[in-house]
Amino acid sequence: MGVAGRYPDCERCEAPCCTKQFMEDSDHWFKLSEIRPIYTAAGTDVHVVGWAHQPDGRQPMIACDAFDLNKLQCGIYGSRPEHCRTYDCRDDDPDEWQARAHCDLDRHRRLERARAKG
């Protein structure tokens, strides 16, 4: 029986931090009007892919327009925003509900097989 590693398989990462992210800091969650200037200054934009209900409004789930879905890489890597530079999914507590749900290796392997077929 194999042992699952604590950390994700980064070679097959689908970059949900770039394609499905909520921005927040220790004080508040970010509104779209706060997020967009951060990305515009970096040379790109974002679009909303979902919403979360917060006590004081809706929090946007965003996707960065600079992320290349075909190459799975950042198109503004050199000028990417600070939160992109400091984020590391391996620092997430695996017991927290939001921690690396996207790092499902079985799912990656299924996607890899599906891509190979087609």
C-alpha cells in the first residue's frame, strides 16, 4: 500500500490559486473594486467566476486573465501581484476546509488520462 505525501503533486497543478481564488487579508475580504487595480497595475485583469456570501456582502471568486490554461503558467510572472508571490499551497493547514481541495491526485490522474485520449 502506497503512502500519500503531505504535499501536492506540483507537476500536475491546475493552478486553482490563479483560476479560482478569494482574496483576503487579516482585516477583511477584498471586493472586486479593490482587486482589479492590483491586477491592472501588474499588467492584466481578472474576471469573476463565483461568489461567496459574507455577512457584509458578496465576496468575488476571481480568475486571473494572465493565466495560460494551455501551458498552465502565468503570463505576467515577472510583474505578478505580491499575494501571488507569497502564496504557497503547501503552507495551508490540511485540516482546514479550504486547504488544497484542488490537489486531488486521483482527479489529476483522471484528467491526464482524459487529455491523452483526446
